[in-house]
Amino acid sequence: MLFAFFFLYQTYIQDIIYEERLNQMEEITRQMFQNLEDVIDSHWDRVTEECNYLRNANIQTTDELCRYMEKKYELSAYADHKITLMAVDSEGGYYTESGNRGLFRELDYFEGNPERISFVFDSMTDNQSEMVFLNHLPEPIELQNGEKKTIIRYFGIAQDMEQLNPYFNCDAYDGNNSVYVLDDNGFKLFNSNQVELIKGHNVFSVLQNMKYLHNSSFDKTKAELEEKGYSYSNAVLDGIEYFYGLKRMENAEWTLIFLVPAEYVAANTLKLVNFVTIFIVIFTVIVAACVILGISFVMHRNQQEAIRVEQENNAKLETVNTKLRQAKQAAEEAFQVAQEASRSKSSFLANMSHDIRTPMNAIIGITSLIRYDAGNKGKVIEYADKIDTSSQHLLGIINDVLDMSKIEAGKTVFKYSDFSLLDFIQELDTIFHSQISEKKQTFTITKENIRHEWVNGDRVHLMQIFSNLLSNAIKYTQEGGEILLLAEECGSNSSVYAKYRFLVSDNGMGMSADFKNTIFDPFTRAENSLTSKIQGTGLGMAITRNLVEAMGGTIDVESEPGQGSCFEVLIDLKIAGDRSVSLSSQAETDEPDDNILQGMHFLCAEDNELNAEILMELLKIEGAACTICENGEKILEAFEQSVPGDYDMILMDVQMPVMNGYEAAKAIRSSSHELAKKIPIIAMTANAFSEDIQHSLAAGMNAHISKPVDIKTLEKTVRSIKSGGGVPKRRSWNSNKLK
């Protein structure tokens, strides 16, 4: 009877303690949850304020938008709080003060154009989780992005999730709690603790499988969450009892789970109840021995407490020692990485110095030989060919360094347009045909399952990617070797984007496992007896990877020494409207044999006397004449004073004193001269990036050729303009460059 009474009493007491512990946890966490709600409310207030400022900012271009956000970022000291301003266009592209950062892909937050959007995403640039708060703009902002119109529909802020850590720690539990941020389906978005108490991606699935106490269950807990917006329960996970609380945020699409080991919940109350229970049992069983048993119990409890405290202190000391060892190891690894980076850069600078001096020495040395053999025409022609080869190599090195500097500065501009993927592949075949023929190699192109031929993307940068890969394949493959280009459309659930897989493989020299792990790092080159004779900067693959990732794709490589290499590029391209295109009709036709420049008279803008002399002599060789003007103002005056028939075309330098080429072209197009809208203008400049080409076309020019001037490129451009074809297909990349 006594034991039955004790059992019922114990059950009753445990139920009361359980409810008390739940109530205590609810009281402790309520203020924490409210503080988080207030923080998020303040973020929404900030977003509303920034949207109001943006509406009155009178921004016209995406560059102005980025400069505006950069200025606001500096004035508001957002860096101190790890807050970033963010704008999102109608195509899912997002912009920060650093520029165009990329695209939101496979996110359903924007479906239905909600007024407010809040979510957590992992940044591609620094691997940090960020919480994003965006307001739908009442009046979308239309901006100019090159020739493309960009519609900004959402504007707001993003903040590093770690800024919420101070709100997640609970002093009542000595910081032994953990907080997870979940989406509505229970998937983890953020963990406030370094230690993963709940393993797995879906927290709800883990909670469902825990062993519950006090006649509770996850189904009951979740039902209470749906009804009240919060719920509390406790269960056993991996042999440890936990109390946890679920809270659905009112002003963000998040669910919080607050998790704490049971030993920290109402610990003093639990100790007191246990002590009283034991004391009552002892007093009931034998009153006479209660004093002795009580003293013995207290002494034993104090001893156990001392042991427990000592064990806890030892455990804490061991934890501190472990963290110190880990910190020391991390510091040593970071030091090694820094040393390796410094070594790679030093090696790169040494190689770069050698690679630049090699063609420069050849050019300087051959000019001396030309002076010596000036009367031997055959020798002079041979020397001129060698100077041209060395100059092309030097130009390739300069292009690599400039491309890498723009990528590292975050100033690479992407221009998207519709193009035929099959036509794109045919053009690659045309570009590399002569190089492959020279080495007697076999080039096989395979196209599989191409359901969407027409896509929308940055054709110029895609051409640079595959030109780099094919150029490497040709140069690192022996004579008579085999090179394969595979283009395949993969399955996709999207109706807007198609997924494409490209393979560039060869049976050449391959690469070691160590070099394969660093091939995409800047300043790295394979060093052995075979590759040392092949020129290159060590930047090509780093440029290629950065361009692929900036377009939202991935690139991987498989290779073994002596067995060849295989590069795989996976990328999503937006589907363009269906069109019917015949590749045979798209193929370039052979150039006519007649000299298109014969008898033409050009009006030329060139402020460098040596360049002007070279241009005049090159045109003279082709039977053409030119009139040189030293700046844009002079060329405008010469054009306005001319009569029809004086000049056939205008060659326009861009960087000039008094008036630059863009201003001069606009002034010519807006003048009252009867040929103002008709006379062809060709940009002839050292500014060779894709955005420079767009600036030239936007200023009213018909075409763009890059310095140093290649007379064959000029002939092709003139022929295309005369035939009404507009701007011919560009060869602004250097297919002879080693990557």
C-alpha cells in the first residue's frame, strides 16, 4: 500500500514538475522571441524607408543604381551591422553596392509577386547565410543596362544571419541552448550554434522520430503550433532528454526551434523537489533514523555535487584545450595557405616577367636584324612574320591580365542576347579549324538532344570560355591527337531555362593529380619538361571558372598524366523564342579575292603620330588614302566641311584629347550634313572589352575593331558594311592564347 501511494505521489509530482518546467521555458523564451520579432520589424521599417528614398533618387542605369546603393551603404554605416542593400530585377538578377552579383535560381519566393518577401540564402561569394527582406516596389523602376532594359521590381536589405546570434543566446541556461531557423516545411536555414545537435536537413523529421515523454508527441506539438503559433514539448534524442519550443514568426516566413538539454530547465526546482521527495520517504519509513539519514543524504549530495562540479570543470577545461588546439591548427593551415598564395604569386610574377620579356626580346632583336638585312626582301618578310607572332603572344598575355583584373574588381559586364547554339558551335569549328589542321589533329563535334536551339545569354563571354578550353586542348595535345566537343541538353523542370552540358576532351599529355586540384587557381601553371615550352600566363583557367560561375554554372575536370583531360561545363541558359535556322545559311562564306579597300578615302581620328603613320602606310599598301585628324573636334570640323564623295568612311579612335570618339560620333550623327546619318563610322580603339563595343554602337558607330589594327579585319568589316550586313562576326578573343 505504501509503495502504491508512493508511486501515485511520484507520478503526480513529476507531472507538476513537467508543467512547471514547460511554463518556465515559455516565460524565458517569450521575451527572446519578442526581441527577434522587434528586430525583424525594425528591418521591415528600414526596408520601407530605403524604398521611399529609392523612389525619389531618379536613377537611370544599373551602374547608377549600384553607385546609389554604395553611397547609401557608406552613409548609413551598414558595414558595421553587416547589412547590404539589394535590388532584384524581373529576371531574378540581384544587385548590391558591389554590382551585379548573379541570379536567384530555383527559388519560389517571387511567384505571384508578393508585396513582401523574406528568406534566407547562402551567399556565393563568402559562404555566409544571409536573411533577405524585400519590398515589392509600387512602381517598378526601368533602368538602362547597356542596350538592355532592366526592370527593378524588389528592393530591400540583406544581413548576415550571425548578427542574430546575440538574440539566440539565453543567459538563464548559461548559453547551453541552440536555436535553428527553419522554413515552413522544417528544413534548416540557419544554426546559431557551432555544434549540430539535430543532424539531418529536416528538423521536423528528426522531431517526429524522437522518444516523447509525459504522454506527448510531435503530432500534438505541431498541431498546437498551427493553432497558437507556438508550442513546447520534451523528448529524448540520442539518449539525452531535451526540452524544445517551436515559434512561428509573425513577420517572416520562418519557424524557430529553441532546444536545451533537460538538465538546465528549472534545475533548482527539480533538485528541490527531488530532495523533498526523498526526505518524505525517509521520514515516513523510519522517523528515528531521519536525522542520520538526512545528514548522510546531505553529505552524499554535497560530495556528488563537488564531483559533478569537478567533472564539469574538467570537461570545460578539456573543451577549452580542444578549441585552443583547433585554433592553433587553423592558424597553421591559414599560414600555409598564405605562404602558398604568396609563392604562387611570386612564381606568377617571375613567369610573367619571363613571358613578357621573351616576345619583347624577339621584337627588339628582330628589328635590329631588319636594319642589317634591309636589302633582303625575303629575310625582311620572314622577320616581319616573327614580329607578328611575338606581338600576338604579347597581346594575349596583356588580354589575360586585363580580364583577370576586371574579374577580381567585380567589373565584368555581361550582355545578354538571343543566339543560335548550333550556330555558336559551328563558329567554334571555324575558328579552330586552321590550328587543328596545322597539328594534323582530329576534331569531332557531337550534338545530342538539343531541343532548344535558340537561347538568351552572353555570347561573347561564352565564346571566351570555350575558346580557352579548346585552345588548351589543342596546345597540350600531340600532333595527330584527338579532340572532342560535346554539346548536350539535359532534362530540366523549368519552362524558362534549359540546362546544357558541354564536354571538351582530348587524348593529350593530361595533368598530375596535384595540379588538377589547383588548375582553376590564379597564377598556377604545370611545370614539367613538356609544358615549360608552351607559353601561358596561368590565368586562363581562373578566368574561365570565374566566368562560368558568374553565369550560374559549374566547371569540373578529370585528367590523368599521359591519358588526356576532360573539362565538363554545366550551365543554365534562358530559352529564347523558337526560330528555324539553317546552319549552312549561317556559315561564313569565303571572302572575295578583290581588294575592297582599293580606291577608298578614309577620314581618320588618331592622336598618336606613330599610330597615324602606321595606319596611313597600311592603307596606302592596299591602294587606299586617308586624312588624319588629331582629335574628335578636328574630325567633326573636317566632316562638316566635306562634300559627298570626299570620304567613304570614318575610322574613329576613342580616347583622344579635346573631344573623345564617342562624343565625336554623336556630334556627327546629329549634325546637319546630308551624310550625317549615312556615312559609316568604325570604332578603332584599344578598348577591346564587350562593354566598350556596346558604348561604340550606342554612340552611333556601325562597327568596332580593336587595336592593334589588323588590315584583314578592317577589310572584312568594310566589306560587311558595304554589303549591308552590319557588324561582322567578331574575333575579339585571341584563339592563339595559352591558358
